Amino acid sequence: MNVVITGGSRGIGAEAVRRFSALGHQVAFLYEKHHEAARAVAAETGAQAICCDVSDEAAVAAAFAGLPDTDLLITCAGIAYAGLVQDTTEAQWDRIFDVNVKGVFHAVRAVVPGMVRRQQGCIITVASIWGQCGASMEVPYSATKGAIISMTKALAQELGPSHIRVNCIAPGAILTDMLSGYSTEALEAFRLETPLELLGKSGYIADAMIYLASAEFVTGQVLGVNGGYYV
């Protein structure tokens, strides 16, 4: 299976690259800035690393043009922003939407024609628990992740007749660089508010991806992988 993962140099995306490569799939991943991390993941897994800003339509089209037909697309690329809504600039708002939402749109549009032609394919988007319930001081981020959830459901209905499945994973608090701005006390509060009393690992999300990649009768779903924090 040919797998393409956006945002594959670090965190959840990098773990997805490792897991699908270990299963014997042909994996390529897109990344933007973290060249050393991307080279390390590529060397470790044998996956193909492609430097690409997913917010750039032409760059995404060029990246996919050099790849074989995609059987599985996983959209992990994303950025975070925390701050009061009244302090958020229009440029900050536009940038997070360009990467988190438009980036998914560009990648989906790149793979869908081939999937429709072959009448098969699978797309897994990555949203967030904050796209389901919202988060104080993360209005732009929450809005982008809510948009991804809605996009997933609409795509599942549009692409279902072409035998293309589209599902979404909504992670809870996962120990990646995106949580680096949180204090030890805040992370501990997350852990204690989670019924399983755990903070998530990237591997938990990769497990869900592997399931959704093979779940032939599952589409249009949002799978919360959050330890019970939001049900």
C-alpha cells in the first residue's frame, strides 16, 4: 500500500511513518521546516521525506505529482496557537487556517482524482479534542480542528460511492511538541481530569490509524483517542 503522511517529521506524524513503514507499506511524508528530524525519520524507516508547505497549493501538487497513486492519505500537518481571542491578529488567524484546514484540502484534492479513478482509497484526518468541545485561549486552533471534523464527514458522504473511506481521529492531550508550552502543573491537571489518569502517547494515535486504515465498513466517523477526557 502506498501511504502519504503530511507532517511526518515529528510527533504523531513521525510515529505514523514508523508504524506504517514497519508494516511493510511504501511510505512518503511531507514536512516543512524540521530538516534534521525529517532526515532522521527517513533514515530510520526508509520512508521518503519531501519538504513541502501544505498551505502552498502548487507545492503540494508538485509533491504528489512525483509519487505513485496514494492508497492511504493521513493528514497530520498542523500548527498550534494559544492566546486571548482579542489579542489574535488576522495574520495569525489566517496562518493557522492556511496550514490546518487549507493544508488538508490541498492534500485531499491531490489524491482524490486517483482514488476515484481506481474506485478505492482511504483518508484519515487528524483533528483534536478541542475541535469537539473547544478550548479557552485556543479559539483559532479549536476552530480549525472543528472545520476538519466537518470536512471529514462531508468528504465521507461525497466519496463513499467511489468506495473511498474518510475518517477522523481527535486526539486528547498527547505528549508531543505541541504540549511543550504547557507547564508541569497544567499537564498534571490534564492527567488527573482524564478518567484513565494518563497523558497520551503518539503510539496511541498510530494504533487508531492502523485500525481505521483497515476498517472496511467504517467511514465518516470521529474517533476520540483521549483517555475518556471527552465522551
